[in-house]
Amino acid sequence: MNKKWFYLMITLILLVPQTSIFAHSADAEIIDRDGAFRFSPPLYEARRVLEHDLSGLEDIFIDEYDYIFVARTGDFDAEVVIFNSNEEFIKTVGNDDLRSASGVFVRNTDEGRLIYVVDRIARLIYVFDEFGEVLQTIGRPTSPLFGTTAPFEPRKIAVDRVGNLYIISEGSINGIINLDAEGEFIGYFAAGTTDANWLRRLQRNLFSEEMMANFIRNTPTSMSHIAIDSRGIVYATTRGETNEALKKINIAGVNLFDNIFPVDFYEAGFVNLGDVTTCINGFIYTYSETTGRIYILDEEGRILGSFGKSSTLPSELGITTSPVGIAVNSNHTIYIADRGDGWVLIFEPTPLMERIFSGVTYYNAGLFIEGEDVWREVLSRNSAIAMAHDALGMSRLIQNDYEGALVYFRLSNNRGLYSNAFWQLRQSLIINYAAPVLLGLIAIGMTKKILARIDKATNFLAGFRSLKKRMSAFRLVSEISQLFKVIKYPNDAFYEILAHGKISVITSSILYVLTVLILVSGAYFNGFIFNEINTYSVRFFSPIQQSVNYFIVGVLFVISNFLITSIKDGRGNFVHIYKGTAVALLPLIILYTVRMIMSNLLTNQEVFLLNLLSFVMIVWTIVLIIIMVIEIHQYETKEALITLLLTVFTMIVLFVVIVVIYMLSTQMLSFFRTLFQEVLGYG
């Protein structure tokens, strides 16, 4: 009996289709607080494929009633295969008329369903009714505005509600071909742009038109796929080297998306987006032909997540081999037409993705409080989703919980929204505490005057003055108090270093250490709004590495300046340069500290104050370094400037030499280590 059951189980396993056995759970990713992709629990799961012979797939479309239209071109036939909303086969259209079917679009009208099919071989657009009868054929525009040399190689099509056609033509660099319902040429829509690099711009400025004609023409890349939503907004993708891989084009032909998929989006190659589609809720779906990953975006172009991958191995459910089209129904179910496997692969959203869709709908509608429970559920499943923190932060902000909003905006790393919430919090604090603080300052001022009068009569602060005098007798304290002389009398301060040895090496070293500590601490104590360094991901050795970098720059400057001034007969020696450079850094120490404090009190509206302070800090430090060179070495201004330029050049040379020596010594040590190991091995 056991053997019979065993043989029965083996038979059943062998009879199960291979696509069910090798179901693949696609790796999912979401956008985290740093704008990077991070692993996520599954967003979509591969469920099944459409049961029909779909060899030669070219395109897929789903209409507002969830009917599925699949365009295919076989070896000897071409057709559009139609399925109902239950994925049941209904019929085929175009068998007797089409030579190929590279694109399909469906428009529902009061008179019925119109099916637009692109025949790339015949270079025609066929318009069928829902019964498969040909209502219209549209060919090359005859308008003089279209031109006689312009290519008309239709590949994909989209149609708006009034019947205007938007056609992607292979090799067309002028943009999308726009025709009216009768096939008359309206014009080119959303002309492509060229990404001119700095070399190309330099050539345009220097060379004549005749000379530029001899160079390879920098022409726009033609678009490859197209979609249109219910509002008449067109979406298009472009393959190859472009910063406009995905476009959202309004009725004026302007791209509303800004560099969502830049050229360097993938390190291994271009993103090469394939088909694009939208759903009734405004979400955008596309995929990369390079990696097979499917991307889901909201209507503002924010990437909500991605999943999937491609492979050359056939028949793995969930992995594409050669995707050619994408479509989505009203339930956010994704249909991928995969020519390589000859099937339409169906992905259904997981509960997490459904909640994300619901939350984003609330978010884009401005219903932050209503969507709060949804986003909390999303965070319970994946706490790294930045948009969820933004939504909860906006909910707190609307309810005047500014401190709670700051917590969420910091978690999402959204400095813009954080600045808005901080401005509101600061305003409320000013309103509540301005009067008590002002009264406190007045009280302090009055107390100071009263104590001064009492001290004048009784001399009760004599002990404090005596302590201050004894403290100033210490050299270190005296030198630190004398440092501020450089603010009012910089020339005298640097000359005293040369002539009288004012400021010891110890004090100078303290200044160097303070400079490094303050610059490094900026990464941790600058206000969140203005701090671009993500301390959440800074490793332990990063502050040490930064300190070493600053130390190397300081050492290179002092050594380089000493070498140059020794050749140019400067009066100052190495110690003088060491001390003078340290004193010249005093404005940087003071103003950077002030800037660090101010950055925790200001918002984006007052960023100009920080920029002004930074400018003053840099200019003041540079001026003091110039004065230092003039006074320490007794140079004229012109000679001092030349000396500083030579110093910078020498720093670069020394750095290159050190790097080369380091690399050579590393290779030499590696060689001797390998040689030693081989000798031991043979011995």
C-alpha cells in the first residue's frame, strides 16, 4: 500500500507544470531615509501565468474594465488576444489583417471599445471595433509639416480620451508623433533633449558651425515606450545614456519628472527602462531591461519600491527572461509580457504593498490624519520606509505636535519638512517665553550694576580680582588671552611671534587640536537641517580619519611653506611658521563654533546667515594667513601671494610623492612576503 502511494505522489509531481514547481520569490526593496534601496519583505508575489499560447509577445494592455489585450507576432500570423477580467480567453482580433502587432492600446467610448494596433511591418495603425472589424487604417502623415524625410516607423501607441494618437516611431528624434482621430498630423510632442557634457559645451563656444558639422552629431535619443493616463498626461521611457529615462509629460510637452533614473542609476550599465503603464489610482509602473527589476512610483515620481529580476534560465515563475510589456489592473495586479518564455507573468501585491498603496493615496490627497493608522501598520511591517515617517510627521504637524513631527522627519531624513516643523516650534517658544527671557536679561543687567556699586563701596570682589590676576600669571592663560590681539592688530601679533617669540609651541599645538576637534565635531553637532553628513551611518573610525586628513593638510602646509621661504630668503623659521599658522586659524575656531550653534537655531529661511558667516570665516582666515606670511617672512604683499601659490603647488607635489612611495612600498612588501612564503614552502 505504501508503495502505491509513493508511485502516485511521484506521478502527480511529474504531471505538475514546471512553472509551479520553480516559483521564485522576487527580492523586494524600498527607499530608506538616505534615499537608497533597502531590502524589504515581499511587495509582490508571482502567482500564475495566462493560460494561452502567447509565443511572439510584443505588447500588453489592460483597459478600465480590466480586460486584457495581448499583442503577439508569430512566424506566420499576428493578432491581439483578448481575455476578460477573470483572465479567461475570449477571442482574437486582427488575424486576417495584421502582418505584425508591436503595440496595442484600447479606448472605451460610448459607441463601444476601440482597439488600436501598431503594424510595424506595414507601417500602419489599425483601429478595430470590439468585434474585430477594421474601422480605420492610419498610415504616414501627408502633411507638409511632417516632412518627406522624417521617419515613420511606428512601434508603440497611446490614445487620449478624444481620440488623438501619440505614436512612438523608431529613429524619430523630433519627439512623439501626434495625430488627430482622423490621422492628420498635429505636430511633434515632447521633443527629446540632448545631455551636453562640458566638452561639448566648450566646443560650441570655441568652434564655428562648419567645424562643429565635422563632429559626430549630438542628437536626442528616440523614446521607446509610451502610456497615457485618464487626465491626458503622457508617460514615456527612453533607453540608453540619458538622464530622462522616465518622463511625465503634461499637455504643454514639458517633462514634470526630474532625473528619477539618472545615467549612473546602475553601476553596471544604463537602466534601460522598458514599457511603462499607470493605474486608475495614478501609480506608475515600469521595469528595467538591464536587470528585470520592476519599479512602482507614485504620481509625483517617488519610487515606492522595486522587485524582480531577470535570468537567461527559462521557466522560472517570478523571473523574467525578455520582458516586452507591462500592464496593471484595478487591483494593482501586474501583468508582465515575457517574450522569452512566451507567457504573461502575473504578480499580485502582498498585504504590505496594499497598505503602502492605501497610505500613498491618503498622502497625496493631503489626508495625513486619516492615513495615520495605515502608515503605522506599514511601519510595523517595515520600519525603514521613509515616506511612512514623513506621513506620520505631517499628521503630527497638522495637530500642532511640533516635537513629535520633528522626531518623524528626522527618522525620514527629510530636512525640508523638519525645517518647517522646527520653524513652527521656534515660533511657539518665542511667543511663550520671549517675555520671561527678556525680564531675566533685564534682571541680570540690574543685578550686575547693583553688585558693581556694592563692590565699589565694600570691595567684596577683591578676592575674585586677585584670583584672576594669579591665573593670568600662568603663561598658557596669558598667551590664550593675548591671542585675541590678532583680531584687532593682526600685523603686530604676527610680528611679535617673529621678534619676541610670543605664543609658545604648546599654545600653538592646542590651537591646532582645537581646530581639528571643532571641524570634526561639526558632523555631530551641526543642526540637522544643515548637516548633510549622516551620522547614523558614520563608522567609528570616520572621526579619526577626518582628524588625520586635517592633520596631513596642516603638516603639508607648514613644511611646504618652510621649504619655499627657505629658498626665497624668508626671515621666519619652521617654528615661526608653525606658530603663525596656528594663530591664523583663530577666526575659523571662533566663527565655526558660532556657526555650529546658529545652525541649531535657524531654519532653511535663514540659511543666508550661515552662508554669510562661512564666507566671512573663510575670507578672514585667508587674509590672516597672507598677513602671517608678510610679517613672519618680511615680504611685500605681491611676494607673499606668490609664495602662497608656490606653497599650495608644493603641497600637491609632496602629496603625490608620498602616495607614490606608499604604493611602491606596499607592492614591495607584498612581493617580499610572497617570496618569503614560497621559500618556506619549498624549504
